[in-house]
Amino acid sequence: MDLLVKNGTLVTATDTFRADVLIAGEKIVQIGQSIDADPTARVVDATGKYVMPAGIDPHTHLASPGQGTTTADDYLSGTIAAACGGTTSIVNFAFQDKGDSLEASLGRHVQSAANRASIDYGFHAMISDLTDAVQAEIASLPARGVTSIKLFMAYRGSMMVDDRTIVRTLAEAKRNGVLVMVHAENGDAADFLQQKMVGEGKLDPKYHASSRPPRVEAEATARAAALAEVVGAPVYFVHVSCTEAVDEIQRARARGVDAMGETCTHYLYFNEADLDRAGFEGAKWVYTPPPRGKHMPPLMWRAIASGGLGVVASDHCPFNFDGQKTLGRDDFTRIPNGAPGIEERLIFTYQGVNDGRLTLNRFVDLVSTKAAKTFGLYPEKGTIAIGSDGDLVIWDPNAELSMTHSALHSSVDYTLYEGKKVRGLPDIVTLRGAVIVENRQFVGQAGGGRYIARKPYAGPA
């Protein structure tokens, strides 16, 4: 069935204008005034609402392991939650176990997502064990549509890689049009500080922040940027949490390094005081890097508004409070690191528009367009243009909600944003022209998402 969206205000990363949009055969086929559609087409009246490209979340952890447990959302529940928040494409991380090939680690996620993902999806490879055979596999990734690799500089003794691995991966990735993503924290320093806290009996969640101060992140950011500079490769920094790290990205750019960064919605709202909530409640805010000082969220808003960082991702890594976070009740180092946010991402980033921190166009760029361009999805995704996929979010700027866990669709048992009042919500969401969300309820086909074969990295977006 064709879909005609009438009378809305179209908002892209660059333009805002009144127009109708006609979708046929899953693609946008016409944009203009007073479009007439086939009588069998579904017509949606978007009067008083914004029509925007649907969200793209390049940082999710569905069906993923972490500290002896597995995230609460699989590809079914996680993608339904994403859709209800206005996101129609994700790129999920495929963890490599020691001794595994990349083919094996990707294969597990291919099986997990098949017939369960309800929006479109792709994968990032992850490397923690770079054997010669694994290095040789990098050249084969683009042929299967995997054009990004993540490396951890954190988590000594598990996923952390050394500088030689970083350099080898950067060089091989550059040769093959693959973008390297880096979790930038000095794992040795963080491990040292963790053990110091434990030795002093400082075991409450609040010490998570003390064990990973901003300089731990900034040092690793500077080092990874320098290694990228040495081999002339691009580098993308995930979940940047502090201006110390933003400054290192800016310094690298000034030297000509193609260095990019994202932040996550929770760094715009929360600070280290949340880790000290009563009754072990602070464990919900144990994610890595940790929430920073009270002065930092306004500075992170400034970083995304100014272009210091280009993407707002969710880093949706949901562990239930009851039974998973509580594994570390007596020792913060045993609390599974991660927080939910796949559904909340667009809603809470949009509040920056209400507050005058972001323009509408900048909002669209941050939650959709920049990620599409960076990760090989553009222009099929991330914009409203003839030939693009019919992935839209019709946004009601006047809808209001007091956020509660019960209003969301993830399988995790809490939201960080409980009780926060918001204005501006997704009303209707379409995936390739099919309405999959109405009135913030999923009405699409469970498992109806498709695998996205992404294009090689093409340079600064």
C-alpha cells in the first residue's frame, strides 16, 4: 500500500519546509505541494507536526554478554522499543570471544536477529583477539556489508587491546574502507584505581566514577587519535562523556586527523551524584564511561550543538536492576556496566530543541543523518529525498508525557528518566513506507526488519 503524508512540516538536517511526501514501493517517490495519491493509498494528516527522517542508532548492545550475564533486550524487544521511540535502523555490536573468528561472532548475531528484529539492522564487528587469521578477515567484511570495527582500550583482562593491535587494525581497516570505532579509556589506569578502591573498602556504586576519572578517558582518546594519525586512518570515538575527551578530538582534527565522536543521551542528563542514590539505586547509573561532575551535562549539550561531537547514540546496554545490577550489591566492580536508552534517545535529545540548545535541523543531524553518512547508510537512510527509504517519524511537538518505565517497551525493568516531564513525542513511525508505530504503540510486523549491508567508509560526512 502506498503512503501519503500530507500537510506536515518536513525537517531534514539542512532544510525545513511544508510539503507532502508520497511513498510507493518502499521508497519516497514524490515530495511537493498538494500531492494526489492512488485511492488505495493510506493518507496520514500531519498538520501541526514535523515529518523527519526516522532515527538511526549506531550504538546498541542487543543479545550481548556482559560480566557474566546477558542484556535484557534481545532483537525482538529491543527493536520494538527502538521503533516506539522513533528509530528504524540500528547497528549492533557483535562481540568476539577469545579464539573466535569474526565470521563466528557475526554469525551468532545473524542467527539472533533473523526473524526477530522488527526494524532494519546492521552489525559492527568487534576485535579483542587479533590473530593473523582475524586480521586477514578484515578485508572480507565489506563484502558482507560490515564496514566498521570496534576496539576496546578499556577492561583489562577481558576485551582490552594493546597499542600494536590498534595500529594493525587501523592500518588494515583503512586499506579496506572500514571505520575503526574506539572505546577510549586507559584500561590499566582504570584497573589500578578500581583495585585501589576495593582495597580501601570503597565498594558502593559511587566509586565507579572515582575509578574512571575524565583523564583516563582523555588520555586514551589522545593516544588512539595519535595512532590513527600515524597510519592516516579515520577513527570514531564512542560514548564520549567529557570535555577533556572532546578537546583531544578537536586537537586531532586540527592536525588533520579524521577524528569523530558521539555522545549518548545519558551524558546530557545525569551526573556522578546519581551513582550515590540511596538503597543501591545508584547501580542503575553504572555505565562506562561513568557519569561526570554536575558541570558536565551542559558542556556536553554545547559539544553536540557546536559540532564538537556529531552523533547522539543510545549505547543501549540494558541490564535489569533486579537480578543483574544486584550481582554487584557488595562490590561496584561486579555491577554489569550499561544502561537502557534505545527508546528514550530521540525524546530526550529533542528536549534540547525545546530548551533552545538545538535547532530542529541539528536535532535531525544528531539522531539520524550524521550516523547514516558515517556508517554507510546514506542516502537510503537518514534523509527525506526522492529514492530514499520511506523511513519517517511524524513528530508531535506538543505531545506531553511524564516518563515512566511502564510507558516504554524495553524488557529491562527500569528507565533512568523516571518522572521526567517531556514535550514532543513520536506519533507515527514508518519503516519503508509501512506504519509500524501509532500513538507510541508498535503496530508493525514483529521480525519484519531487514539486514542492512552498509557501504564502505567514504570520508568525513
